[in-house]
Amino acid sequence: MTQKSQAVGQALRAAADVYGAFRRAARPGATERELEAAVLSAAGEHPVRYDLLSGPRTAGVEGGATERALEAGDPLLLDLCLRQGEYWCDVCRTYFVGEPAPDARQTYEQVLRCMRAVADLLRPGAEAAAIYRAAEAYFAANGMQGMLKHHTGHGIGLTPFEPPVETPGSPDVLRAGDIVTVEIGAYAEGRFGIRLEDDYEITARGAAPLWREPIALQDAVLKEGLR
């Protein structure tokens, strides 16, 4: 690992504590503002930026906490940028407050599969635009046309968003030593959004994951006593 990836790893360890507090606060009847308070308390003195969305609001891609109260089955999204020292991490998880609806469950599984497929493409010399197109093709092949609303990843380091950026017209090329995210989101307008994001170091062998926070669907379903 490089000095940069070690520093991002320290930020990710702090982020894991924030997600733990977030999960523990999530229950039917809790408001987004209450979850926000848990996030900020756990973050302590670490600078943070975040999207915090629940229920149908998750379809809106980004936004801050409101007084909306969680309902059983709601999707619950926290996209967190956290700085430790000079370096930022950027990760996202979508949880469910109890059992999700079948279409949300299926979409979660597809987003996770796409995320893993995209991570397999990360290597020195890979074109950011080609990586985006691969994700776009995955969505199209799996009946998810129109659900991909943003980039599929970007660089992080001294800022929480920097090149290389994976968009259709991006000129960026991945290089060894880059720290990048894989950020896959699928959004069903007015109903739900699912977004997952992890951080990776680009090495000569491909992508080395820097965060191993549980991400399987069974880990995303928050049940009393299992947070």
C-alpha cells in the first residue's frame, strides 16, 4: 500500500464507525434528522459531507436530512465523504428498514453485481469512459434502462471528488497509484434508489479494495438486534 492509500484507509476506518452508528439509529419511526445526529456524533471532529435519504426520497439521488420518519421496508441511503488528516474517503451504502419490496431487493442485487463487474475493469490504462459504458451496457442487458443517473466512479484524495471521473465523455485514464471509487446507483423515479460505493487502489494487478464493510443484501436488511 502507498502512503496515500494508507491515509485513505484511516479515513475509511472512521467511516465504518459512522455507518455503525447510522445502522443502530435506523428503526421505524426514527426521523432522518435523528439519523443525521447519529452520523455527526460518530464522525466527531472529522470533516464530513453526505447525502442522507430515505423512502421515495432515495430516488432523488442526493439531498440532506429532513423530518421524514422511517417506515418499515424503506430504503435508507447514506453516501459519506469523510476526511482524516489531509485525505478523504467516499463510500455509500443503501440499507432497508426491515424487509424490502421485491423490486427493490432485485435492484439491489443487480447494482451489487454491476459494481463487482466494474471493479474487475479497474487497472492502469483503463479508460474511464469505457468503464462507464460497461456499466451502462450491464443496466441495458438487465432491464434497467434509464436507471443509471450519474457517473460510475471517480478519484479521491486531497478532495472527495477528482479525476479520473467515469462519465460517457471523460478523457481520463486510470493510472497505477490512483485511489478511485466504484459508485453504482439505480433509481426508480418516485419509488426508490439504490446506491453502493467502495474505494479502491489501482495497482499493476488491478483494483485493490480499501474498504470491506459488509455489502451483501442480507447485511443491508436492518432487523432489530442485527445492526
